[in-house]
Amino acid sequence: MEGKDGWLIKKKLDIAEAKRIRKNEAERRKNLLKVGAGTGAIMAGDLNRKDGFLAEIEGPSRLIKRKKDCNAYDSDATASVSEEILFHQADGPNTSCFSALELSHQRTSRLRSEILRSQIKECEAEFKKSECFVQDIDDDDNISVCNQDKKWSSRQQVIDEDFNNCRDDFFNSFIKKNCIPRQSFCTECEKPLSSCIIKCSTCKELLCGTCDLKFHFKRPFHVRELFNNKDLSSRFLLPEEFIGVDGIVKAKAVPVPLFVPSRCINCREHGTFSREAGSKSLAIITKEGRFDLHSTAFRCCKCKDSFEASNEMYISSGYFPSTAKKTTCYFAEDLTLHWHHFQHLSPSTSVRKYVECLEEVTKARGGNGIINRTHFSRVGKEIEFFRHRILTAVLSCKILYCEACGQENLAVHIDGNFKLYRWMNSAQYNSPSLFGNEVVQWCEDRRNHERQINLVKPVAKKKDTCGTSTYAAGRAESSKKKNIDITGTLMGSCRHGIILGATDLEKGESYRAVHFLLTKMPAKFICQDVICHFWKFAHDVGSLIKEYQRITEDSTPFLSRWHGKTHAWYCQALWLGHWKVNSAATLGEEQEQGFAYFSSLALKTKRMDRGSRRDSMSSSILYFNAKKNRKIASTLTKRLKKAWKLAPFLRAKLEEMLNEKKLREGQLPELLQKLQEKAINHQHHLTTSNLPLDHERNHLEGLHMALQRFKKRIEVEAVTAKERMKIRVNLRKTKEDAETLIVTINAALPQILAECEDRERKNERKEGDDEIRKWRLVTPQDFDSGIFPWQSLGGTIKDDFELIDVWMLSQRYEEEISETEKEMREYIEGLTTKKKSLHEEILEREAVLEQNEYAYIERSKIFLLKREYENVVERRLSALKTFSVLLDMNDYDYENDESDDDDVDEGEISDCEIDD
């Protein structure tokens, strides 16, 4: 920690820590200094009781509060406080210190004896009441101390029983809410109500007709009911319906409540405007449904000038027009905010059903239940795009950005989702996209990239295979599907699951599309399901087009963990991501978590036009990323705890395996090198030794390992019949290949043994002949058990692979600890930098505002910036508080943390403290 600012921060942290320690120590000493401490008197309430022997004393004992400037560690100050407490109740002002001390001892002994006698007398009665007391606790609070140790099912059972007992009472209360008392009084004027009573469910008041008109004329969105006690009838009142003096419902033009202009443009007077109903009828749509009102007009009481409110005034008051000109319908901003969160938290919900819900709510209270779905969708998209523009243009927030990874991503995983398709005959009109290519790249850019590659590398439409598995993503080029305009979406995410980029696919997934997306999101490790074939493709493209060489030069291939299990054993040994140094505990499957969310969008996006679909996908990705970034502190904390737990567990497991095989950890690099040499030679059909049938033996061992993996996947991973069927197909192919190899090995074995015996007779022995003579025919039981006749030559591929895998996982989780700590500090530094930039921008805009005080746009931006500044400060303090429990944040570099000394608030430091 260097620099003046860093020294100041550390000093204030030390001061805050010392204050906390002194406070805790003072509280402890204060409790010990209380009169009767240890006797139970204070808790029992007998210390200040005015009965018994205490009635003889003038007043109860009082504790003198210690002065704030008194040092808790000062022995003299502590002694004086003790003397004050012990000698305060002296008989008179002239009583000496010794007589006060004697009186204090006398009072204390009499107090103890009195308390003991009372406790003995009450002991039996309290014991008898204990069972009733526990029962009362259960009746008052179902989740009480007595129930805390119960299981969730037991607690729910208690709650269900309580509801069963109270259901009839609740039902009667639910019925009673549909009427009012016969003798009621107006809440405003407190006069007795006549036969016509207005009940407002929103403000929970009973009103007379006069007070209702006065109160609800400016609050038209309240839900009101009219009750008639004469004929016992009731009905809902519309916003423009009120009760006259004669008790008849009359219509009155009610304007939309808007903010009143502060100054009249005509007479230049302030505060002279009043609101009145305009000439047009309007429909206002809120979360409560549709409300039919009149437009708003403003009249100046001085110059009598009046005018209709403009769309800008409605927008400033929170109502957005359905059309740009001559609109008769406005949507409330809180409704669009509710829809914004609802559609992203429940992505399969459509606009149609949400609007139908609003219509039904409107009909239930007697309103006009017709809402234009197209207008609502348009307004929702426009306001959502406005919020996005505020984040990017005003608040300078980065999109498609992980706050833990920072500027350089450790790993990026790219995968395609073909559930996000679009039908060819959907919505012939293509509306313009508001988000453009800010989130989802243009299809034309991807097509240009593919054409550039096609000029130097011919197109091949075959599927690449690895072992017995064939992958849809393993294609250099794909064909277009019938009746489908967009076949899916290709996305890339970092190791924390935050989306970094996306593009639509007009064909199937191909290497060219993946290569295009990688040009937009560089990373140290590139994770892909068929990386073993894609990396060769990327090398070829880089050698032909120089600008793309950096993809293979600056990055390392990473085979995803779970997809890697479907690859052949030699492919896993060469490409498996957890065998790559410095990759930490990256799984390489992070995009699958995102697809679990985005796949639900297909129910509504498959029928959208291209522009609306692009905007819907863009907003969903941004919402998904924002939610991920808000939880990044918790995510990093969980990752660090998991790494702390698994690192020693894998280390112990590794030591156990080494002891069983009688190996040392220093021998593992050599074992890894031999295993990878076997994988390379097997991949190119080469031999790794001078022994015969070397390729066939290695292949048979690899098939046994693949067979065990398939069986485990059927038991653990496959949850549907379709998944199990796919795995069983690969299982059957593996067994067929193994049977062929066994036949080949057994057919060649007699000749090999005969040649070995012939060399023995001629005294021309070769290296390995002693082992060859021990060979025997391979049986299906040998393949099922994994114990082969040549196993005496060393461990099998399966054994070596499992040992190396545990060793590598142990190293990766040790790296995960340091990598997560690095990401925590990156996250704090990013928030600190953002806080500083926001502070500087606020100062710049305030300087502009000083030159022109009527620059309302600048004033509004300052309000938004300060709100975002407070949000960043809160997130940063919360992260510091969370991380400080796990890390020693004193090692953090605070050099650029604060802009100046005044920016360091002692309240911020105290908020970061963790009490013992």
C-alpha cells in the first residue's frame, strides 16, 4: 500500500477498528459494574422494585452513565465510575465514603437474600406454568424457538393445521369486506353517513359524496365502491363518476393528474396555473387496468390563458403516448417497469396474455376492458430502449462486460442454441431494430466474415466425429433448414456466465460462425464443444488470413468438462480444459446455464418479425447480464469457499491414489507425458513401443474407459428417454468396436507367441519377449473388468488417466483460489474506478449547470449520475464487507481508491467493519 491516500485509508481503518474494540470492552465493563450483577436481580426486575426492604430506602438504585470522554482503559476513570455506582445511594449529603460503602454492602446482602427467598417461593409455581408457557409460544408463533429444530415438512404441517383451524374465520372476514357497518362516519368530515357510502379500497377510507368529490377528483386511479344501505346494493364507481347531493351517480370530467407548470409563459407569473379537464377523452393504462379520463388543460388565474397539455408533459408526469401524434391512449411508466421485470423473470410469458390480464382486472371493477396489445408492446420496447440509452449514454455503463473478469477474460465459452428459431412465414413486416448490433451482431457482418473465409478455404459439409460421437457443432459449413428463417442463436459467455456477444444463425452451427464471434471477444482460453477439430480449422484460417492469427497465437484451446466426456480418450488427454495450466476451475460449460434461461424465449420469439426478435433478445441478454453482475460478489464468495473445500479434498485423494500405486508426485509429469504421447500416436495410428499390437491394445483400453463413462452417464446424467437412447447408441458402437479389436488381437496372438518361441530357440531374444510369453487370449470378461493380459507392463490407460485427472483437478482448484481472489480485487478496483469517473462527470456537469441554470437536461443527468454514484458506493461497500470476511483486504492497493482526502468518509469505513 503506497501513497498518501493509501496511508490515510489504512490509518482510518485502524482507528475504526480501535473504536470498535473499545466499544465492546466498555459494554462488557458496564455490564460487570451493575449493582447485583451475577445475582439475577437485574433480569428478574427486583433491583428497582418498590416492595420489601427496598421500600425503606428513598429511591431505587440508579446506574450512572459513563461520560463519553471517559477512557475505557483508564483504571482511575473505571474506579471512579464504580464508586459512583456503589456509593450513590448514601443517606445524606454529609455521609462519609466509609458509611456509604457499609450501606452499599448491607443493601447488596439484603438484596440477595430477598431475591433468593422470592425465587424459592415462586419456583414451584413457575415450574407448573412452564408447560403452559411453551404451549402459548407455539400458539402465538408457529416458527418459534421450540420449532426451529424441526424439519421443514414438520413446520409446514403445523402451518397447514393452523390454517385449517382458522380458515372458516378468514372466510367469514373475506365475506364481510363486501359490506360496511350500518352506522358509519365519513373519514374526512367525521359526519354520519347516509344511505349512500363510498368505500375506497386504495386509501382505505369511507367517504360521503362531498368529501369523495373533493378528495378523489385529483386521485382518479383509486378503486371506489358505492354502497347503498337502503336496498343493500353496491357497485364500482368509474373514475369520472361521483355522487350528487340527491344521491344520484353523476358523471364529471376528470383530468389526468399531471405536474403543473411552475410559471406562465404569457404573464411570467409563478404558481398561477390550475389543472382542469380538457376537450379530449383519454384512456390511461396502469397496473390496475384501464381508466377512462379527460385530457388535462392548464389555466392561469392571472391572465386567464389556457392550453392543452403536450405529450412531453404527459411523459414528464410518467405517462407515455401510444402513438407519436394525436394519441388518445397513454401507458403509465410503472406499468412498463412492472412488465419489464415480469417478462424477463418469466421469459415464456407473452404480451398477449399480460394484456388480457389487465383487461380482466379492468372488467372486474366495471371498466372498459379493451387495451391495444400492439400499442402496449410498442411503448414497452420504447421505454426499455430509453432505459438502455440512459445506462450507456448518460451513466457510461458498459454492456456485455463482466465486472469480475475486467478487461481481459480468462475464458470464453461459445455454443449455439437452436431452440431460438424463427419461422419463415412469421410477421412479413420487419420493424426497425432499436438496439441494432449493440448486443446481437448483424447477420450481414457474419455472412461477410464467412465469405472472406470461403475465398481462401473451400467449404466442406461433412460432420466431424470424435471416437463414436458425432456433433452438430462439428461442421465447417452447414446447410439452411426448410421453412425456418433463423435457425438459432450463437452466444459466448465468460467463466461467470455473463454473455459477451451473440449472433443469429441462418443455418446450423458451423466453425465459421464460431470464428466470427471469437473476433469480438478475445480470451486466454477458448472453450468449445468440438475444440479438437475447430482448433485445426482456426489454425488453417490464421495461416491463410494474417489478421486472424491472434486467435490461435494468443489463446489456448479448452475442451469443456462435460462435453469432453463424450470424446475419445486420446482427445481428452490432449484437449481437456482441466489439464491446461492456469485455467483454474473453469468448467467450460457456462453458456449452458444461460441457455436454460434463454430457451424459454422461443415460445414468443419464433413468431416475431426480425427487428422485434432482435430487440427482445438484446433486452433479455442485457437483463440477464445485469442480474449476474449484481450477484457477482456472492458468486465469487461461493466459488472461493468451494475451492477451499475441494482443494484439500482432491489433494488427499491424490495422495491416497499415489500410495496405492506406490508412486511419487514427482513422477506424474513423466506419466502425463507418456499418456499424451500415447494419445498422439494413437490418433495418428502410430505405435508407442516396439511391442506388437501396441495400437490395438491402447485402443481397446481407451474403449473400456469410454464404456465406463457411457454407463455412468446413463445412471447419473441422462434424465429422459431420448438422452438415454443417444448414449445407448454410442454404447453399442463401443462394444462392437471392442469385439472387433478382441477378434483382431486374438487372431494375431498365436503367431506372435510362435515367433517369440522361435527367437528363444535361436537365442535371438528381443526386449519384451519375457512379457509377451505371459500373454493370453483376450476375453469379453477382460474387457468388462478392464484387467487385460498385458497389464503387467504397467497401469492401463484408464488407471493412468484417472490418476492424472485427479492430479490436474487438484492443481486447478489451487489455482482457483488465487484466481478468485484476483477477480475479487478486480471487481473492487472496477467499482472504485467507476465511482471516481462518475464523481468527475458530476463535477463537470455541475460546472456546465452553473453557466446555465435552466439547462434542465443537465440537471436531470446530474440527478441520474448521483443516483448511480450512490448505487456504486453501496455495491462497493457491500462487496468489501463480503470479501473482508474471506480475504485480508489490507493487502488491497488503495492508491487509486479515493480521489481526495475529503472523499474518504468515516461512515464508509465503519460500514465495512465486521463485529466479532
